[in-house]
Amino acid sequence: MLSRVCERLGVEYPIIQGGMAWVSTAKLAAAVSENGGLGVIASGGREAEWLRAEIRKAKKLTSKPFGVNVMLLSKNVEEVVKVIVDEHVNVVVFGAGNPAKYVNLLKSENIKVVSVVASESFAKRMESYGVDLIVAEGNEAGGHVGNVTTMALVPAVVESVSIPVVAAGGIATGKQIAAAFALGAEGVQIGTRFIATDECEVHPNYKEKLLKASTRDAIVTGRVTGHPVRVLRNPLAHELIKIDERCGTQEDVDRVATGSLRAAAVEGNLKRGSFMAGQSAAMVKDVLPVGELMKRLWKETVETIENITIKNVEVKR
């Protein structure tokens, strides 16, 4: 496919694998990159030296470009950025904050900069700072979310900036990728669907929850903190919802949720784990090797674009 996203990232398919904390490791990222997309290692919740080791591991597994996701809410961002520069990573994907102070440094090192946004105004600001790509992430996504849906956000952002826009949030199939293109996006970011792959190293319980999920099972928690998070239903999620309902505090959330990402991804704790996932979890029906999933996604995308039909609608020319 001819796409500015492919050209700027040096990939075959305009598909970015979402950087999911405690989920997106070198093994998953390298598999996605090796099969034509852009794999991304997630640094959130991890020590800088862990990230360094994962970057080096990914380089042994693939010679193709891959990226690192940086959560700007993290306490060790400065250390993480230093490791990224030291290790000459190809791409950095920033989320949950404003990466302005790091853009010039990274670009001077020939590192592509991608920023995840939840509004057209923030997208304009990121373009003015010189980022290479925008990821417009709708609130159907897993993890930290904004207030606007993918359907509304993507075309608004596309009209607001001149740099390439990648659609994210609720995308797990080729039909949804084709829909993102129809909205004006030049690529997609997919997170949840990549959890259900052989190369994803999360606990089997995490994958099993995805396979059983419906669209109503991915709910938003933590609104009271100002940083809402979409996760799959379980006792912890319902406890967090109750904190929101009684207008609790950040301390209330921290008391019950600290360590919950690790509890989900590493321990598979079905009661106390935070199983971050988007509403696209309902579209996840099987666990596949990354290579097979990438081929399926792109085949369905192309077939949808080539053979699109509108049911029960008569189009007059």
C-alpha cells in the first residue's frame, strides 16, 4: 500500500501495534515488525534498564523498524528517553501527555516521533511541534481514554492537520481498518487484538478473558482521577466504578489498583488484575501467530475496499 505512514515508518503495512503496559514486550513487537507492521515495546510501569534489555532483544529478533511507547504520566520518562536515544530506536510513540520537550532531541537523533491525541486542538499543537505522525485515539480503545469516539475524532483530526493521521480505538478487523481509511486515516493502531497472539507473553487468563468478552464487557473506570481507563469487567473494575460513583479520591483508587496491571498480565489474577482492553475485545475470537493475524487483517482490508457493498441502500447517481 502507498501510504505516508508506510513511508515515514519504513513498514509494509500501515499498522502500528499499540504499546500496552506490561503487555507489549520485545517478542510481540519484533513479531509485528517482522511481519510488515510497526511493533512497539511499552515502557509504562517498567524500569529504564528493563527497556534497554528489551530493545536489544528486539534487535536480535528483527532487523526491521520498531518503536517504544512512552507514557508521559510515568515518573521515569527522562531515563526512558535517554535509553531510547542511547539505543537508537526507530520510532517513539508518546501517550498520556505533551511530549514537546522531547521532540527536538529525538528528531535530531533521526528518531520518528508519534503522538497519541484525543482532540483536534491537541493534534494541531503536536503538528506545530514537528511530530511526524498523529494517532487519533477514540474512547473505544483500551487503557487510558478520552471522551470522543473514533468515528467522530478521526475525521475531525484529519481535517485539522496536514501530517498523516493514524486511527485508533476499537479496531480489530480488516473491515474496521477499511472504515478508518474511509474516515481519512492513513493507517491504524491496533492494541487489543494483538494480545490474543502466540507471541504476546501475557498470562493465558488475559487471553481467555478477551475471547469471552462482549462489547459491554470493556468498561471505563477511574473517571474520578481525571485519567479514565477502559478495562474488562471483574471485581476490581466494579470496585473502581463504585469509587467513581461516590466521588472518591486518587488515594482511594491507588489503594485498590496499585500493581493491578502486573497482576493481570503476569499473574493472571482474575479478581484483582486490571485487564486493559478496548471494546474491540468482542471481535477477538481466536489466538493466532502474529504473522497469520497480519495476513488476515490485510487480506480482509483489501477485500473490503475492493468489494464494498452497502446493504439495503440504493445509491442514485
